[in-house]
Amino acid sequence: MLENVFTQIGIILGLAVIGGGLAQMLRQPLIVAFIAVGIVLGPSATGMVAHSSEVELFARLGIALLLFIVGLKLDLHIIRTVGPVALASGLGQVVFTSVIGYLIAIMLGMSPVTALYVAVALTFSSTIIIVKLLTDKREVDSLHGRIAVGFLIVQDIVVVLVMIGLTAFGQADAGVHLGWEAAKVLIKGALMLTVVALLMRYVLPGLLHRLAHSQELLMLFAIAWAVLGAVTGEVLDFSKEVGAFLAGVSIASTPYREQVAARLASLRDFLLLFFFIELGSTLDLSTLGAQVGAAIALSAFVLIGNPLIVLVIMGLMGYRRRTGFLAGLTVAQISEFSLILAALGLSLGHITQETLGLITLVGLITISASTYMILYSHQLYERLAPYLAVFERRVTHRELDALTDIQDEIDVVLVGLGRYGAALAANLRDSGCRLQAVDFDPAVVRTHDQEGYPVKYGDAEDPEFIASLPLKHTRWVVSTVRDQAINNMLLHGLRQSNYNGAIAIATSSQRHARELSEEGVDLVLIPYADAAKEASEWLMAKLGNWATQDEGRTP
């Protein structure tokens, strides 16, 4: 292991680039490549990052930002929409997977205690990996993406309770009582949710409005808030994921969430690289031994059985087979928590090193295979759809209600609320137009937000922010910003997001107007000229009326 930390990080980044480049050439997922780099750097090969505190730090920061951004996208309205199905499918999958996994482990000849650990380890899925894949596919905001994130958070809470219970069970001789530990968890959870609710209501909206006058300060606050949320979750004996997620939810109802999420996306992806490398480095292949047969059997159950369990539950609750299938694929792997749980069982003397190796191998197989399954989920569904009809009710009432709640069509996304943009917004709103406005000035955002139509704080030059807009259900995107560079970046972002609606852009330059027309912009607005034209038409109409009246008075 290298002593110089800077050199170590440089080598890690260099190998990650090489591994990622090879994966791209071979059209393989980057996540699998980064985990493979971690294995090479881990104890099974070079041992370079074994127990590296620096890599662990970067990985934890990446996890905090990832779950924070997920929380940003789940405001209270969305939580109410998908909450029941997320809770039911999350808890149902935990129960059924545990029971069936336990029976399979017993059939493989394991002792009851070992079988229990293996069954519980098969239950939990990796929130970090799934959210990263859904984010890359831009499916976090889809119905199945929101449901998946919901039951993954439910799983995280359950795994925390399980680990607290195992720790208390292992310390029973020291006078630790499981009932008291459970009561403490409930009290801490209620306290945490109450504090978050109070901050959302009385503190955060005003604070963010002040900070938004400086982009650098707003981003610094967002990073600090994500990390502090993760720290709070850990201090209260919840996971970092739960704490960071709640930190994101706490500002999800503000107009600044899309801009914050867009600006943090690149930093999140960079830091998550270290999570995947650390995950690979913890997979000690020397412990696998003769566990291949059992690992294949258990992996098959995770890859096929877990999605089927979710598919059945969601079908019974009134969701379409497609939504159930796509959501179910997200539980087709075990979590990094499963490895932590196995390590805890080993330290308590409940399982052996061979069992830890078995769970590790199952993790390696299922994480790799499920990555491909999720990336090609739509192609898989097309092939399997005829066989999945049995999992769907004739009337998918819950899905219809959910889609009505989260997929409202928008007539116009209006970028820029200056004098011209504000007047245009007022006229559109008075005409009954379904409007979503965007502006970069926090004072303007607050003012117009109080006028009864939704306003987002964001930068039209940021492709990540453009991608966060509801473009799929938007008919027109109108920019009243007359800066040529900003409008060019806006067009680039819209094309990158595969926007298929119409585009209107304002400009003060006739030359730029011609360029925009050549680039396929549907409507070019020239505010001063357009205003003069409208005034002249109004005057001509009045003059015409007067001429008619004069003719009527002529003898």
C-alpha cells in the first residue's frame, strides 16, 4: 500500500480512467468497470486501497450527495403519491425474501443461524447503485423510479433496525435490552422528522433565498447540508443514507432544488467513483473457495425471485406489469449493507469466514448482473411482456391515479422573467396557459412565485438543469433572455435532453435571429421590433376607425 496519499489518489484516478475507457470501448457499464478496478486495487491483487481512509472519506461524501439529490427530487406531494406502494412493496419484499431465502439456505445444508444471516443479507438492495443507474438513465423522476427509491429507503430503515437488533442481541450479557433499543429508535426518528418539518416550514425557505444571491455560497450550503444530514443520521443510529435523504427532502419544496441538484451532479459522480472502487476493494476473492454452487443458487433467487416478489405485490395493488417489472429489477442485487451485516455477524461469532465469502460472492454476481438488467430493462420487458400479463389487474386504477398526479402536461416553459418575460408570463397566465417559469434571480423567483404560478430558480446555461425540467410533457420552451451565449447553451441542453416540442427564443440581433431560424428554432422574438409592430397595428386599427367615422360625417 502506498504511503503517499496524493500519489495513491492519482493512481486510482488513472486506473479508473483506463478501466472506464475500456468499458466504453466494449460497451460495458462504467459501474462494473469501477468495481473491477477496486478488486484490482484491493487485497485480492495489489492491496493498494485496502483500508484507505481517504478513499472511504470520498466514498462517504459521494453517498451523502447522491441521496441528498434524490431527496431534492421527492417533495411532499410525490411522497404522498407513491408512499403507500413504496411502503407495501418495500416491507413485503423484505418479508418474503427473508422467508424464501431462509428455506433455500436450509435446503443447502446451512445451520439455522447461518441461514438466517444469509436470508437477511439477500433481502437488502443497494440504494446507491440503483439510484446512480436510474439517474444515468434519467428515470429517477419516472413512476417506477420514484416507487423504487421509496422502497429502497424503506429497506435502508429496516436494515438499520436489523443491525441494531443484532448488536443488542450480541450484547445481551451486558444488559442491553432489545425493547429499549427499539423504543430509542422510534423516539429518535420522531425527533428527527419533527426537526426537519420545523426547518422546512420556518427556516430553510428564507435562508435559501438569501444564499441564492451567490451561486458559490448556495452550493457550499447544499454540500454542507447534505453532509450534516448524513452525520446526523449516523449519530442518531440511522444510516448516512437516511440522514442525507431527509436533508434533501427538507429543501425539495423550494424553487432552488433543480439548480442545486444540477450543479452538484458532476461532483456527485466524481465522488461516487471512490464508492465503487472501495466496494470492489472490499471483495476479498480469497475467501470464496468452494462457495460457487451455493452462490449461484442464491444469486439466481435474488436476480429472479426478488423482482417477481415486487411484481406480484405491485400487481395486487393495481399497478401495470410494466411498472412492476421495471421497479422490481431494482431489487435484483444485494447491498453493501449485506456485506456489513455479514461482517457484523462474523465479529459476533454468529457466522464463519466461509459464510462471509459466500455472501461476498453473491454480491459480486448480483451487482454485476443486475447492472446489465437495469440498463437494458426496457428491452427485457419487451421480450418478457407476454408472459407477465398474469401479474396485472384488468383495471390498473392506482397507476392511473399516480400518473395523473405526476405527469401533468405543461403548455409553456418560460425562461427569463425580466420586463418582457414577466409581461409575457402574465398574458399567458391570464389566457389559461399551463406555465412553468424559470429565472436566475432569487428575488424575481420569490416575487413571481407568490403570483400563483410555479417558478424555478435555475441557470439556462446548465444542461443538467435543463434536463431536470418537465420537458417530456411540455409543448413550448420560450426564452426571453436576449443573451446569445445563454440561448445557444439552452438549445444545446434541449437537444441533449431529446426535447421534441417547439422552441421560441428572443434576441436583439437580426443576425442572431437569422442564425436561430437556420438552426431550426420555431419562433424568433425581437422584443423591441415586436412591440413596435404591435403598437403600429393598434394605431392603424384606430386610424382606420377614425377614417370611417370622418367619411360618415362628410356631407
